[in-house]
Amino acid sequence: MKIVSTNVFVGPNVWAGFPVIRHVVDLGILEDWPSAKIGSDFVEGLVGALPGLSDHGCSYGTEGGFLRRLREDDGTWMGHILEHCAIEVQNVAGTDVTFGRTRGTGVQGQYNMVYAYRQRDVGLAAGELALKLLMHLLPQSLRAQIDFPFDPAFDWQTELHSFVLHAQRKEFGPSTGSLVRAAQDRDIPWIRLNQGSLVQFGHGKYQKRIQATITSETRHIAVEISCDKEDTHNLLSDLGLPVPLQRIVYSAAEAIQAAQKIGWPVVVKPLDANHGRGVSINLTKDDEVAAGFAEAELHSKSAAILVESFVTGFDHRMLVVNNKLVAVAKRVPGHVVGDGKHTISDLVATVNQDPRRGIGHQKVLTMLEIDNQAKRLIADAGHTVDTVLPAGDVFYLRSTANLSTGGTAIDLTDVVHPDNRDMAERAIMAVGLDVGGVDFLIEDITRSYKEIGGAIV
């Protein structure tokens, strides 16, 4: 079985009114081996590798239709199976596509295998990975008769994980993807202008462009300020807005001195990183600050590292668009809740079974990981991954509440105190952004920061 030729259609075509990939597939000897003849082990192995295939309606138009075709007396042929696998592999990576067709070319054993895609490289890679999977699921007796570059070290889960990460690098990020979907819902034409997040909405003199959350109207100086934590901090501080005490340092020794002057506990973080990378919080000792400095250095694009006072409270992301607060999300760090029966490791596995969780930004939530930061927090609490937490005990596996590290979010837009609303709007106006997010720590967003404290971090 091999792919004879490939066409990538970027617009309406003879197969569909949207982009599709067409492979001309030659089944070779597999023309005589439909799924029912290959055997139940092949079918069950395929469903085990891609359980989402059970949702495919296929020609029956109902959930489970494709599996029914696989298991019927006559079964279905490998080109048709490859089509569904190429679609499902993309779905696993967060690319929601459903269209597929497999039709004979008129040449014995050859088929036009067509499936939808959203990003060219991801669609092509999905077809290649689906073909590898099918070949490695074949019984040994058949594999011996097929000219295919079998890899004895092939591991499906490893290959799938690598594909998902590859797809995420090629696909739009969460913010860009949301804006594109909003445009589609409003019948606004759009086109991707590069391999990243540069997108054009509309045409001609009415066109607008975005790059992630930077718009055609976003000022360059505002972006430069917002990407520099020291400049932002100083600007907001001068305006009397609530910010923590802060010092910029260039060595571990300077970081320790700054921490001692500011007063314990402190936070150490990169000057110019994002997504919570390299941030160490609630540090109370010199050696912890030194370790935090080393961690921040790994994620910083410059030699500058920030040391600032540690502010307690819940993490809130406040979104301001055109100088108006439009959304507030309370962000909760990735955590597990004890039940008195299962270990921390078991609880993490249970949380990760949530269908909303995926790898990176594959889905709306990210998988929890027991990585170095989680292990440190577990050890600091006197636990191990095999500790059974008491029923109802909440244990946080992250110090920061970023969604990209497994956190969750609660919408609190409608209950924000007016003082906190004004504070967020003033902060974004001061920086000069048309779209901006304020990360605000406060115990209760429904009460004024002037009354109970809080800080923009």
C-alpha cells in the first residue's frame, strides 16, 4: 500500500467547497484484504489507538456507523479506513474536521482518498501518521508481504504526542483561533498571511489585520512597554496604581540582596517571559532566591531578572478592549482534590481524563503534569506522589494559575467591584493598548482593592 500522488486544494474544488487533501492510494495486495478479512485484532487495535473513531457516522449517518462498517461481514477497504484515520488524527490534535471521501479511480486497487484539513502541514502529517498506524496494526503475515518502511521501534502514543505538539506549532493559538471563529460566525472573510498568527479580515480598504491579540490599531510603543515588566511596573506605579515592590537584578547575589531589602517573601521572575514561565513565588530563603534566579534565567530573553514582593490573593485576568473592561476570569492553579482513597498520582490521572484537557493548547484546558515544579511543591508539603490526601483536601501542583500549565478559570465579569474595574481600565489606557490583559491578585474581586489590598502583577 502506497500513496501514488498528492494534491492539496486550498479553496473550492471538485471534491468540496472548502480545502481538502487528495491522495491517490494504491492498496496493492491489500485490495484483497478488507477489514473483516484482516481480523478482529486489527479492528480492535485500531479502535484502541483512535477511540474517537466510534463517533464517526460514515455512510450510516449515525454515531458508530464507521465501526459498524469495519465489523460487517464484508468489512471495508484500507483506503476508506485511511480516510477516517487521517480525519481522526487531526481531531485528536484539536483540528475539528469531519469531511472525507474515498472513491475508486477506475484503476484496479487505486482510490482517490480525500479528507478535509485546516492547516496544510498538519493535514499532510496526519495522513502520513495514519498510514503508519494502519501498517503497524496489520498481522505479521501480511506485513511480510508488503513493501513498507516498518520501524521496529514504532510507538503509537509517542508518535501521536509528537504529532499533537507539531500541530499546535502550526495551528492558530487559542486567542487567534477564537478571533477567526468569531469572524467565520459573522461571515467575515479571512486569510492567513504567514505560518504564524498574522491574519487578515475583510478585503481592500476595509481590511483589518491581527497578529495573535495585536490588532491593526495597536500602537508599537504600547506593545514595547507591555512586553517589558519593569517599564510597565514603573509606569503604573507612577500613576498610583497598585503594584508590588520591585527590583531589577543581574545576578543571584543581587537577587538575594534585593529580596532582603524588599522583605520576605518574594517572587523571582524573568523580565520578558510569558505564560508563567520561569516564575518562582513565595520564596523565603536566600538559597530559594538563588534557585529562582537560575530558573528565571532559563526562560529570560535578556540578562535582567525581577525580584518583587509576594502578594497574596487569587489570580484574575481582566480583559480590557477599547478602554472598557469586557471580561474577568478568576484563574485557579492546577490542583487535585483528595478523596481519602487515591494517591496524588492517581488523582492527577483522574483529572486528566476530563475530555476538556489536552496537550498544551490542544483543548480548552491543559493536562496536569507531575514535573519538577509539582515535585517541589509535593516535597515541600511533606508528601510524595504516592501520598493519599484526606477527603476534601485541595493540593495545588502549580504556584501560578496559567491555563497553559493546567489551571482552570471561573467567569466573574458580572461581579467585579467598580474600583477594580476602573483600576484595570486605567492600567491599560496608561500603557496605551487597544486590547490588553491585567493580571490582578486580590482575595475577593467583588471588594475594592482600596479596602482589602491587591496588586497588578
